[in-house]
Amino acid sequence: MSAIGAVSSCFCLRPGVWLLKPGMQKMGSFGLHTAARCAAKDYYEVLVLGGGAGGIAMSARMKRKVGAANVAVVEPSKTHYYQPLWTLVGGGAKQLAASARPMGSIMPKGVEWIQSQVTALDPDKNCVWLENDIKVSYKYLIIALGISLHYEKIKGLPEGFNHPKIGSNYSAQTVEKTWKALQDFKEGNAIFTFPNTPVKCAGAPQKIMYLSDAYLRKTGKRSKANIMFNTSLGVIFAVKKYADALLEVIKDRNLAVNYKRNLIEVRADKQEAVFENLDKPGVTEVHQYEMLHVTPPMGPPAVLINSPVSDESGWVDVDKETLQHKKYPNIFGIGDCTNLPTSKTAAAVAAQSGVLDKTISLVMKNELPVKKYDGYTSCPLVTGYNKVILAEFDYNAQPLETFPIDQSKERATMYHMKADMMPLLYWNALLK
């Protein structure tokens, strides 16, 4: 995983421009879709694995290409979440309910929803296996299975979340505990962590730190708080322009950053967090906390580990420019589950979906893909309740900005775009 892939997050700006492009105004027919517990057919022209941002966006695009009856989405969850909003939920600026929709309501109308879990992929036979030994075959397969959270890899978790003072913005079950811990803060260390793994929405661990700082200042508790960001990385951000801006924010607000520190244990009953020093193997540090925000280790979904479609690390092995699988030409990947060397974000998905749409169109015509994904991703870095630094960049960690302004500056306009405009674009544009 590149440094870029480990250090960015959330939703997009530049992909919002595609709303204005010719032909993109045709949003298709959407409506409430009744869940199917198992596959209605045993073959689909296009089978999509995963009902997250990438899976829903691509199923909508494929519906327009081959017809709704020829497309199916495999997704066990009953609820679809707009997860970039959870930073603001954890900071008390938004409600969790605002991030959720019933899965059936965001499925493209007429597309088959197979409410089941994928248990195995057999690309040599053009089929997948679902729960209860159900086999579904396909002509084209789109893998959009996302990324898995592994709280259990930290000793003392997830059971530690039963105690107060600890939360995590990465789970619907724990994000509101972050806000509770912040509200209940009295005096001591407020610790925010970043794991030694690839991470989705990887700017989120420091965003909640900035929001917590702002909240404690607002409530008169900041002088009693030692705010600490313990990150396994060696830099605060992969793109120098934005890293420099963030380091100024950190300096101005007297925030402590400890690099190469990885959370390995939480003793929730004692309010202690144990970190390993990645520069000194075997050396650990124990910190008492009054508030702890945990970003869990993450990895590829279990079904992809040691799968024929994955690389040695378990990520779907796709061409970084076309998103076509390197070995199986009728298989494609999008989003967090792939080995694309860019951030695992909704912004990246928005950019990737347009490229993948063109790629599949040409493959269906037995032509070579020509559209190239440049690695574009975006990270609206929330630095306060009305401030955002809008980072946008490419595979080479070079800024790739939307607006003719210095986006490394904190701006209220960018905060409102993050908090209010982007969710609307997500629900009403990207998913359709």
C-alpha cells in the first residue's frame, strides 16, 4: 500500500463535475426495490459483488447498458451508509440517521438484489458461490466488496467499547460513542490513533482530532486537555502542499503528533492505551486516556484472501488505469477492495466509476480499453466546525484541484460543501 493510499479520505469534488457533462443528466429510473433473499436466476450478464458506493454506482451504469433484468447485486446488508458523514456524527455536527438509507431504496429499479454473502469466487468457471451453496454464473463480474474492519486485532477490542471514554467513527455501532466520550471529557489525554494497515477514509482519524479540539475550546475545557495523535505513519499527509498546511494547524492549536506509533492494546477498564514503537521493535508505551478514538486495522474481505482474483495481499488485482483484472478480462474491480495505489475513498470511487464504465463498454465490443484513471482522489480535511482544507490529488501525490484558489487554506465554503453538498451529490448523483 502506498503512502497515498494510507493517508487520505472521503468524498469528492472533481467527480461532481460529471453532473454537467452531456448525457450524464440521464439518471435512470430509481425506486424502492424489494429485497431478494436468494438469486432469482442462476446466470446474469453482469454480476456485481457489493452494495457500497462502487457496487451501486456500477449496477446503475450496467442497467443502462444491458437492461435491469440482466444485472444483479450481491449484498447481505439491509442498510446503506454514507460513511464520510461519520466524522461529523462523531463530532456532534450530524446525526447518524442522516447517513443511512434502506438498501432496497438505493438499488436501481429492476436490478436483482441478491441478499446473500459471497463465499467463493471461481473465475475460471465464470461463477461465484453464495451462502447455502448457491451458484451464480456471469458473463461479466464487477467486484466492489469494500474493506473489512478488524477491531479484534487490537487486544481488548471490540469488548472495550462497552466501557465509556472510547469510540470509533468507523462503525455505525461505535460512532455515537465518540461524541459521548467528547461530551463527557473532563481532564487528561484525548488520544486519536491511526493503524499500521491500509485504511479507508484515512483522513478521518485526524479530522475528529481537530473537531475535538474545537469542541473543547468552545466548552472551555481545552486547557485541561492534552490532545495526541498517535499514527503508525511517518508523515501527517502524503501530499506536501496539504501536509505543510496541516502542520501549521497542528502547531497553532498545540496538538501533539507521535509518528510510528501503532495501537496494539486497549485496557478499557483502566483507561489505558498501549502502543508499539514501530522504529524500536519490542518497545511499547502506555498512555492513560480520558478520551480515546480508535481507527481499527483494516484489510481485504475474507473471501478475497487467497482468491484467484487477488494479489498476494488479498486485494483484487486490477490494471491501475483501466480497472480491468490483470488475468481475467471479463472481471473488473472498483473501490476499497482493489490494489489501486490511491486512497480508498468515495471520491476515488466516483472517478473510477466513469473510467470503468468506458472500459466495460469497450470490452463488451471486443475492443481494448482506452480510458485511463489517473488516481484522482479527494479528502475534505475537516479542521473545525466551519473549516475544511480541500485536498485533491493523483497517483503521483500531485495536487489535482477543482477550484482556482489555494485549496490548502482553511475555508468555511469547503466545510459546507463537505457537510451539506456532498451528501446530496452522493445520494442523488453518484449512486445513480
